[in-house]
Amino acid sequence: MDTRFLETFIVVAERHSLAEAAQRLNLTPAAVAQRIRALEAELGVRLLMRSGRVMRLSEAGFAILERCRELVRDTRDLKAMAGTAMISGEMRIGAINTALTGIVPDILHRLAEDYPLIEIFIKPGASMDLYTEVLNGMLDAAFIIEPRFPMQKTLTFNTLRQEPLVLIAPRDCEGADPLELLKARPFIRYDRNQWGGHIADEYLREVGIRPVERYELDALEAIAVMVNRGLGISIVPDWAPPWPAGLDIVKRPLPRASAVRTVGIVATRASPRANLVAALLETSRAAMRA
């Protein structure tokens, strides 16, 4: 069975259109239709049915779709493991939101130039969730905050960036003592259930301040906007830009603070896609040096 036909079936099933699948695969609609007919003939069942202008999965097509995805992915892994001259294959990575908008785009740009045959699926998420998915083999690597507990020996953590925690406040707080602001102003808390929020919570405990909490959320960009609107002050990591546009806020270092959020890549030590992960790590380090 030609795995290209399986890939064509997957794209049509996802896009519900022969024309869109043809554009995605750089084929003519007639060639796409021919591949689908050949696959159906080999399997002896109808996989797709037309409903108006939309292509819909038959019961048989729905039953085999996920298995087809796995077969195509496994085929790409075999090519990668065989050590072809050009590193190629599909890699699944995760990223926390601030890394996804800050450091990941530059890394992906460099990766696309150096390794054009690597295909990447990206999943946004929280550090703990992404860590668990890498551990369980659902992701090959993830850009997360460094865990504050001993990691499983099957995983490695590769530091890319250290982000000190800072106080952010409305512009009218410029020049004020950060500790006095924390005592007096309403506080927008970075969710203490998240790894970065836990670091901020530890700092408040160290300096003995219990701020007047108004909100608690796991959305750093939203926190910055809320501070800009005068809803309170906050302690957040000084994450890689861009920050939301149009902010007019004060960003101050924290007194007596060594609180730092470390961002890096967690990856498995042994994987069928080890050469792809190695390319990601090498490219990430080069991008951060640049």
C-alpha cells in the first residue's frame, strides 16, 4: 500500500474538500480523486462520500482514519531512523504561551531553514500538562518552565532562558517602593497552581507580605493588560517579548529577590525521533545565542 494514498485520504478527511486537499498536496483535484479511488479499491470499501460540495467520511473511513495517521507517522519515523542524508520526519512539540509567542517563532524560523524536511505539530499548554505528555510519549519535546522537583530519569531539561520575576504596576506608581505597593495596592495573582505562579508565591512568603488579592489567573498577557487598566499590580516573569501592544506600565525589579523562572526544553532521552529532537535542541541553542 502506497502511504502517499493514505496521506491523501487524511488530508481530504480533514479538509472535507478535494480542491483544498489538492492545494495542500500540490496536486490536481483529479489526481487526488484518483488516489482516493485507488485506496478504496485496495481496501474494498468506500471511505469518502460527497454531500453537496463537501466530502464526508463513510463509517469505514471514520473507523480507519486515526490508524492511517499512525501509519503515516510511523513511516516518517522509519525514514528518520534510517539515517537519510537529510533529517526528515514529523515531530510533536509543546510550548507554554509566552514561549510560543516569544522564543519559539525565531527557533522555528531557523529550524525551517536548516531542516526543511522536518514537519512540526505544536500544542500550547501549561508546563505540568506538557511535561506529562512528554513523559508519556505523546510529545517529543516541550518548551516549559523548569520543574521544581526531580525529573524522571528518562527525560532531560535543556535551559534556554532565565526570566527574573518583576513587579508590574500602572504608570502612576512610577518611583514608588515595590514592597509598599504590594502591601497597599490590589493584587492580581499569577495562578499559584502553575509553576511560575508558585515561584511568585514563594517570593511573597519570603518577604512576609500578604497582598490584597483581587484576581488570580494563568494568563500572563491578560494580567499585563489588567494592570494597564488600573485593576491592580502583579508579580510576573519578565518573559521574552512581544508583550501586548499599547501597554503603559511600570516594570520594576523585586527587592531582595533571586526569584527566577527558567524556561527550556524537556525531551526524552531515547526516542525514534531522537535525531529530530537533537536538531531542535541544536537550533534552539543557536537561536538563543543569536
